[in-house]
Amino acid sequence: MPSHNPMRTLLLELALAVGMIACLVGAMFIHTGSMPPLVVVESKSMIHDENGEIGSIDAGDLILVHNQPADTIVTFAEATDPNNAAHGYEQHGLEGDVIIYAKNGEDGTPIIHRAIMRVIAEETVLPDRNADTPCPSTATYDRERVAEDGLPGSCILTWSVPGTMVRNVSNITVHFDGEQAGFYDCKRPAHNNVEAYLVVWQWKPAHEGMLTLGDNNKCSVDQGAQATNGSAGVHGVSGIVGPVRDDWVVGVAGGEVPWLGTVKLMVGGPNSYGTRDVPSSSFFALFAVIGGVVMAPQATESVFRWWLRRSPELSMESDLPPIQEES
């Protein structure tokens, strides 16, 4: 018989492990249409419970990233509008889709927050492309929106917000109070003229796109104080994030794989966000999963051996008399 070669066995096991990982990643890519198909959640901006909760997005979770057309994204405003076809649609513990987007379309760690509402251009005029100020003083110049002449750059005079009563206005005010739009609870008491629900106040967007907000951010929207009083905003390289354009969207948050992303946060190095926002319960669950994975082969082998010992074939062989060999 050929002698056992430990190096050959090790190489075969490594090749098997790499093949299994490749198959898993490939299957997730086919399912989501995105590469990478998973993102690790770093912060607690989307949590619903400080102790962690399966079904909502906690720090340390892995989230599948689905590549889908941006015009299919359902906002909170649309999902809470009884007259909208998407009424009642819910993802990760609240109405509307959660999106992953690049801040102002720039490089850096993407943001995973909920799409609250979409602002779309209503009345527009052609810009004066030879002037230093291409639009009327009452209009907003959107450098990327294609105008009626087929060229990028459009002057937007009025806006509308699907899923709300806001139509054809020069600036946007939306009360998410359950009447003008669906009720969005800021999880804070009303005080000093600050409402307990989300209010977008006299906002003149810089361009078309989506207003976004972390579920745990108490109505401090990503687009800053120009949209909602008191909002700190999310900052990119070029400043506070504007309305999220369709081409900034990396993907839409799909299924959740809880806890396992904590490993990446633990070994991320000095520039990593770290595990400071990971709920303590996630560590216990993670160690339980790792322990289960380590112990599963041994437990399976023990059960298999026990089952073999009880098999009729082995029992019959043990009952046979010994055979004496003739000399």
C-alpha cells in the first residue's frame, strides 16, 4: 500500500476549503447580482434594540446586497401611503427599503440607511449654457440631470414627493405625522417646538434623489440641517451628503446573516471602525456559533459510531462463533 503523505492531504483539504468558499460566494453572487454580495455593518445607526435583535440591522451583522434597478426602491413615504401600490411593504423592521450608497458617489465606506422619500423634478426649464449663472434665481441647477435638449444640466423650478401630499412645490415641507405622510416616530419626546415625528422643513434639494435616515438616528437625516432642523448630516469627502442619486446606490439590503461580521470588525486593524457598537449579545451568539461549528463534526462522528454499533449487521457478526484455523 502507498505510504500516507501528510502534505498531499493538507493540500487537498485546502483546495476543498477554497472550492467550497468559491461555490458559496458564487451562489450568493448569482442570488444578489452584486460583488461583493455581502457587507458588514459597522455602526449602530440602524439598530432597533440596544441588546441586538434578529430581523433588524445591528453592528456586526452581514447583509446581502441586492443589485436591483434604482427605480424599484420603495421609500418609507411610499410604503406608508395607503394609495400607493407598495403600501405595507417592510424591510428590516420598518416600512420601505434599506439602501447601501456611496457618500456623494465618492470612494470610502458606504452608508446603509433607510430610503425615507424621493424628491423628483416637476417643472423644469432649459439652462442658459453660455451664462455663468445658467438658471433663474428661483431654480436649482442639477448638473447631472439630462434636460430637454438631451444635454446634462437642468434648471428645476418645482418638486414633488411620491407617497406624500407634496406636489409641484418650490421647496419641500413634509410632516411625517400620519396625515400629510406616514407617521415616522423619532423616538424622542416633543420639546421646544421639536416634534416627536420627522419633519422635513422648507428644503430646497441640491438635485433629484432620496432623503435617507438611520433607524436609530432620531430623525437626524443624512442630508443635514437644510432638510431637517438639528440634523448633523453624513459627511463625505466633498461635504454633507446630498439627496442620494440613483447611480450612487450600491445595492438594496436583503437578507441578514447575524453576528458573523463581528469577526471582521475584530481583526480589521488600526483603521477599522472596531466592535464598539456591537451588542454584547452578538458576542455570546457568535461564540456559540463558533463552538457549534467546532463541536459539530465530533458530535456527528459520535452519533454515527453509535448508530453503526447498533446496526443489525454488526450485531449478527458479533454473535457468530469464532472460526478455528486448521494448522
